[in-house]
Amino acid sequence: LRIIKSLIVITAVSALAVGATSAYFSDQVTSEGNTFAAGTLVLNVDGQHSNVAKFNVANLRPGSQPKGSYTVSNVGTINGYLDIESISVTSQENACNAAETLAGDTTCGNPGVGEGELQDGLNVRLFIDRDGDGWIGAGDTTFYNGKVKDLPGNFELNEPIAAGSSTTITAIFDWWTTSSDNLAQGDSFTLDLTFELAQTTGQ
């Protein structure tokens, strides 16, 4: 009987010990109302978010040097990188006058899409105009200097434009005098390009 009582006491003491060791301190802090919002990457050119026709030049001749600058702005909240995409040149012959024919022009369609020679003789210099003065100077970055007809389809500039900042792209067209100038009399071309602002380089 004493042995049985002793076992009962030992069992009761063990139960109390287990209960005592499981009563640890604790505390809680709740994280509620966590919110997430997307930033924006928005490109404006000359203050517009639609088509910007910078050039409308008539009566070009040897010695002409029209130029124009695009103000390219990141009006979003995320930093971006600028490229120029979808560059295309479409020429027109617009028939031939006597001087063109005498110079040997035999593509005299009217409008003669793809037959004009103006883009063959006209040079263009494209550069990042960091001081915005419209001319190539120290610190500016020239990314093309060649004939309009040889323009590539795009320029992967990867030029950084921070949110709320802008940069200037300037184009200077030069008609240097050559022996083939008369082939371009009366001709025209249309130049199209797209400015692209992307979150990362190489997009």
C-alpha cells in the first residue's frame, strides 16, 4: 500500500513540473494595412504625349542646314532609359524637271514613291545635346553622322533619364554641295521615328 501511495505522489509531482515549464512569456505585434502601388514610366516629347512633327522644311537647296531639337522628358515616377526606334525614310520623286533629266535622272514617277534622291545627298547629325544649345559641343554625344538614306532602323542609346528629368536630342541636316545635287531637284522624303523610354537597358 505504501509503495502504491508513493507512485501516486511521484506521478502528481511530475505532472506539476510539466505544467510549470510550458508557461513561457509571450507578446504580439500585428502588421496590418500593408499597401502596394505601381510607379509610372511616362514619356513626353516637347511637352506632348502624341505625335510631334518637328520638321516641315520646304525649298531645300545645296547649302541648307535646317536643325531642330526634341525635349524628351520622363514625367513618371520611375527612372528610365531612352532609345530611338522604328526609324524609316520614305522618298518621293515628284516627277522630273529638265535639270534632273539632264543630270541623268531616269526615275521620274509622280509621286514616284521610293524613287527620289534627296535622302541620298542630305546628311544628318544626331546627338544628345546635353547643354541644349542646338550645336555639337564638349560633353555632347553624337550617335549618328551620315546620309539620311543610311539611317539604321533604331538607336539603342540607353540614355538614362531620371524620373522628373529630361534630355535633348538635336538633329542638324546638312546639304553639302556635290556634283549630283541636280538629281534631287523637286524631290522629297518623310522621316519617321519613335522615342522609347524603357525601365531597363536593351529593351
